[in-house]
Amino acid sequence: MPPRPCPPAVESCLAALRCARCDGEAAPDSLRTFCSCGGTYLASYDLERAGRTLNPVAFRERPPGLWRLPEVLPVRDPARRRGLGEGATPLYRAETAGKRLGLRLILKDEGVNPGGSFKARGMAAATARAVELGARALALPSAGNAGVAAAAYGAYWGVEVHVALPRETPAPFRLEAEAHGAVCYEVDGNIAQAGRTLAEHPEAGTWFFLSTLKEPYRVEGKKTMGYELVAQRGGRWPDVVIYPTGGGTGIVGMAKADREMRALGLVEGPPPRFVVVQAEGCAPLVRAYERGERRAAPWENPRTEANGLRVPGTIGDHLILDAVRDTGGTAVAVSEAQMEAARLDLAR
């Protein structure tokens, strides 16, 4: 049986924005960053209404791709539910590596997304919604991939994009973002300092900021990894999801996807055990996990060659740590030597 298309009349069931820290609520149909208490706004949906069209049959039979589930995505205008081909990334069974490790190992290849990373998912949703709500210039600090993704979607929607990158970010990230038309600023220091530099820019008041977990909708794009993984596996999670973690939006999104899918009756069995992986030279979440803390103090002088993991702190620390602990997961730090050895080992 061929896949059933998503009915064109299906609407977003976005109902409100709810602060993950103080539980305050905000109307969703204007541009918003984070709550006045400093907490992250998460999108809330009328899942009873969503379930009228998003049922297990539709979940199984609709064509793949990020925009296959408009009921639980924030973009209201069907004409804006489009992008550059993000989502529908493949699963590979790593049989040789799995045998050596004594487990059934599956890799989800997010590198085939536009721009070469999973950041395309978050930026596809966030930029489409921001433009729908009237944004005409976007800005964010980035360790590389997010800036490239934002630049690509900014070009797609015809809006300005301003990206601040730590000066030690590998040059190809800056060159690719600039090729898409973004204005890039090289900053001495880490991604947190890059964010401060953008905030102090004379034109900052005219930009809408897409910083990690400081606006509501990047996590909505990222959560589609969870929906997609469950759909690809016939309605069940794998036992464990191991996730390299910088800002942590992916784990926040997948945990949110699990809650929504359970309310909609789309998933069977337990949630996965979420495992945070960070570099030894920048491991604020691992340190907080080991100390039994719910908040992660910023990491001083972060150092790692894995530039996407060089994130000294995140506003969503409590959401990530809650997801890890609630699912019986863990958090581990790995050395530069371990990363290099594992990179070569897996490739071989």
C-alpha cells in the first residue's frame, strides 16, 4: 500500500506556550523568546483535537519527512510547512561494531539533513514559524552547524541572518554560512561570549534571536527525531538513545515527543534510557548528574576539538537532566583520545 499523504486541511493544534520553569502560560501567536522568569517556553498542543487526524494508522502510513505531522508542529499556514528536504534520515544497523560491543547497535544518520547536521530540523521549524509571525532578521550564536542551518533557511525565506562564531570555529562553517548570505562575526571566546556579543550589537533590537532553548520552536523541529525514530521502528523506541550533548535541545525534544506520542497512542513500550555524552574538557551536565544536581553550573574554560560540544552551559539543563534521570539513563564524559580512537574504529 503506498503512503497516504497528509490531508491538506490538517491544522496545527498549537494551543499555548508553557514555561518549563515556572509553569506560566503565554499566547503562542506572537514572537517570543523565553519567559520573564528566565525559563524556556515549550509549545503545548491540543492533543485531543490532534488525535482526530493523527492516529496510529496515519502515523504509520503518511510519507516520511519533518512536515508529516502538522498537528504537533507550530506552523499554522500550510504554505509555510516546507523546507529543504529535512528529516526522513536513515537508520543503519552497525552489525560489525555492534558485535564487538556486545549489543544491537543502530545509527541514525542525521548528516544527510540539509547543511549536514540535525540542526536543520530545529531551524526548519523555528525559521518557518518566526517568518510566519513577522520576523525579518534572525540572529544566533553558534559553534558551527546551527549557524550554517540558520543561514540556509534564512536564504530560503528571504530574511537576514546574523551569526556570531567563536574565532576558533573551523573556517568551513563560517564560509558556508556566508555563502548562504549570513553576516558572520568572529568572537574571541566561547559560544556564551558570542551570544553576549550579539546581544550588545547596536541593531540587536531589530533581530529575532534563535539561541538554543531561548525561543520555543527549535525544540519542536528537534522532537521530530523522536517521532521519526519510533515510526521507523514500528511504534517502539530502542532501549537506549545515546546522544552527544551540547545545548541539549535534541534530548529535550525527544523526551517531549515521547510524552506527546503516549497521549496520542502512537508508541508502545517504555521510553528509551537517554544517555548524555560530553567531552571531558566541557562536561557541565555530566558534572551536575554525578553530583545529583538539577542545575548545571557553567564550565570554566571549555576545551575540546569537538566544537559542537564546546557549550559551557545551557538554559535547558534541568530539562535534560530530568529526562536522563526519569528514564534511568546516565551521563558520561569522554576524552579527546577516546573520541579520536572511536572515530577511527567506527569508520573501519
